[in-house]
Amino acid sequence: MKEKTIDYILRATWMAVTKMYNEEAGKKGSTMATGFALINIDPKAGTPSTSLGPKMGMEATSLSRTLKTMEEKGLIYREPNPNDGRGVLIFLTPFGKEMRDYSKQVVLRFDEAVKETISEEELQTFKNVANNILDLVNSKKIYLTDKIK
């Protein structure tokens, strides 16, 4: 069998994790994107909508669609940002806080399951490798030379 590329391993793993999270979120009529947004909204002070996209690595269009759905489901509400007249703060409703807690528990349970299965040493190696790959990609130096045939 041909060796799997690093790209394949990363994508296949993330797709499996995404599927797992979406299946779990589906039990509550939600999605992974909604759960991720809920976790990234400050439950007390709210969060500026402009900082939410970068935190989540989401494009503005996708984020707008997600926030609109969340508002329709009664998870969030918006208020003008008193510090920035053009901006909006996103706040969680009581239902949003409840769903945020659920989303957090789903993520923490995944972490526990991984830690129960993988040794601390292996997990540290994984984190180091993942961070090195992230740094390499963010450096934008991979395709500076003409090595692609």
C-alpha cells in the first residue's frame, strides 16, 4: 500500500472529528459551527462580532450565516458596541448559555477520551508536530521556490 501523505492524515482526521462533533451537535438540533461559535462568545461581557471570525478562522459570510441562524434559534442577541459605534456585541441568551455549556462538555469529553487512549508523551509529541506544521504553513515559505514540477 502506498504511504499516506501528511496532508491526507490531517484532512482525514479533521473530517472524522468534524463528523463526530456534528453528530453530537445534531442530538441537540445544532451544528459544530454553532457550538464552536457559542464557545467563543464571552458569556458575561459578550464578544464583538468583528473578533469572532478571526477567533474561529471563519470567513465573514459564513460567520454571518451562522450568527443569523443562532439568533433565529434564540441562542444569541446583538447590541450596539458602546466602544465602537459601528460595531455590534454578540451576547448569549439563557438558552445560548445552556447550549454553550453543552458544547464545552462535548469538547472536554473528546479531550478526556484522547488523553485516556494516548500517552502524555505521545500527546506532547503530537502537539509539537502540529505546532511546527502550523508555524511552517503560516510562514508562507513552503512555495517560495519553484520545486513543483
